[in-house]
Amino acid sequence: MPVSGLDHAWVAQTGHAAKTSGSVREGVSTVGRMEIRPLDREDPTELARYHAISVAAERFERPYAATWGLREMTVELTEDDPMERKDAVVAVDADTVVGAGIAWSSLTDNLHLSWLMPWVEPDRRRRGIGSAVLAELVALCRADRRTDLVMETSYPFERREDHPYRRFAEKNGFQLANTEIGRVRDLPVEDVDLDALVEEAAPHHAGYRVETFEDPLPDELLPSFCAAHNRLAVDAPGGDLTFEQEALTPELVRVHEDQRRRQGRRKITTVAMTEAGEVVGYNDLVVPDEDLPNVWQWGTLVVPAHRGHRLGLAMKARGLKELQGRVGPERTRVLTCNAEQNAPMVSINVRLGFRPVEVTPAFLLRVP
């Protein structure tokens, strides 16, 4: 989720990290009168406050923001994930939680990398809260020998050079590494003939078939689906960000399917397969439990050896058509992001009627 609602001060170099204990690291930092400590994941009231801060920050001046519901976030933060550790922290001032943040760090691949997210409510900005939270997240990741720390944010096109969120990132040592564009597709799709796009693409991929599944994926597809999925990070344009292939396995797919059920999420996956049943492309759409009226576009990829057959267009058009038959009228838009330089995927999204609504850059801090 993108960074929002941050203050604009330098990162205070006061954060510290002690030894890891499971997915939560013990240790408390103080910045002025504020205490920065791990989120108490066993306290429903503190979890609700943490969630409220994240939502307020994400939605500030962003009409198309995607946010997690409390149920989704509670499952995310209270259950172990064998692929990923989540270090969640809060800033506390006079017994009031005034800031929140999280660092996501893979446990199975890309061990050099962490994704950081500090949050501050709009009416508490410019008080050093975001800086203090970010400093603690950076310290936690440094202690874990993570060298590439990434923050994402979003803001209007006309402020892409001088928006306060960009200034915050740069003042804290983060540099622009990649720029994606947030796009929206209104539902229902009435201005684009999805059937015509599917038919247009079909002659170019004779010998392949395109099918849609809602969780769970069939057992026989899991090995090749994982092989395709694991390429996304390295195949998608990433600017100055560096990735290695992910390490998703069939067993982990099932773990994540179970987690999504507890979160109330529905994932609709459209795959392209060879005649032998090998998955060579996929497109994921996720229907969150609470984030009305949004549907989230997750990954889309065609394995390099199978590109040039318009499988990307076929999967995305088929996915949108299937989506409309599986959700109610309360879902009125699909949100997606693509790197500016990803011309093939951008062109598909343009044909499908996605319109640009905001800049979504990634900022990178490389540490020794």
C-alpha cells in the first residue's frame, strides 16, 4: 500500500532494533516524548487504531486509493506467513497511538529487500511522527542485513516533481527508483467490447487455451503457475530496483488461498495454457471484502517464450468479462498500476479502457 500522510522532516537517526522474536522484534525507541515500539498484535483496540491510521493516511487527497479492511489487516498481522515477515510498529505519545508503520521482508527470496510503509493521520503531519516511524523501520531492516529499502507513494501528476511525499522520501535519503502510473477501469464495462477483443486475439494463439478460476486453483496447474508467477518481479520493468525470482511453491499457494479466505478476499485468476496444460501466463483480479467500490488488479504476466500471441490481451479481456459475472453492482472500478516504460502492458490497458489517475513512484534507500 502506498505511503500517504507523512511529515516532511529528516529521518531521526534514533531508531534501534533488538533481537528478533518470531515475527515481532522486541525493543523500544524514544524520539522526544514519543515511544516507537512493536504493535501489540494481541490487542484488538490497538490493531483497530493502527488500521484507522493507515486508512486515513492512504485516503488523504486520493479519491482512488486502495485500502485494507480491518479484517484483512488483522489476519495479515496476526498470522505467520512462511514467505514473509511483517515488522509492524506504532508511535505512542502520552498513551495515544499517533503513528503506524510496517516493513515487509521476504523469507524465501530477495533477502536483500524490504518494503517500508510509514503512516500518519493528516491532522498530525509535520510533527516528526512519520520520520520517527520510518527511522525505526530502517533500523529494523538494517539489523536484518537488508540493503535495498523501498517506499511507494502516490500523488497527482501535476505534483510529480515537488509533491510533499516526494520531498519527504528524498530528505530521508530515498531516491526515485521507478515510476508507475495508477489507472482505473470503470465497471461495468460498457464502452469496450470485451468479446470482440477476445475474438481478435484468438487467431494469434491457436494451440493455447485461456480459462478462468476462482480460488482454489486446480492441483495440476500449480507447478507451472508458480513457475510463471515467480518470474513477475524480474520480468516486469523495475527501473533501478533489482529483484531475483520469487520462490512461490504449490504448498505456499494453498497457504495464501487459506489466508485470503479468512480475510474475505476473492481471487479470480485467468490463465493461458498450452495444449499440454502448462500455465504460460496469468492475470489476477482480487475482490476485497471491505474496500468498496474497488477491485484490485494484481499480477499479469506472459512467460517470455510464449509472448507475441496476444495472450496478455486475451487474459485481461477474459478476466474483466468473468469479473463482471461474479460481482455485484457495488463494485464499480478496477485499480491497477504499471511502470511507465512497460509499453506492451500499458497499451493493453489503454485498449481495455483504463485511464490514468495518479503517479505511483517507488523510492529506494540503499544501505551498506
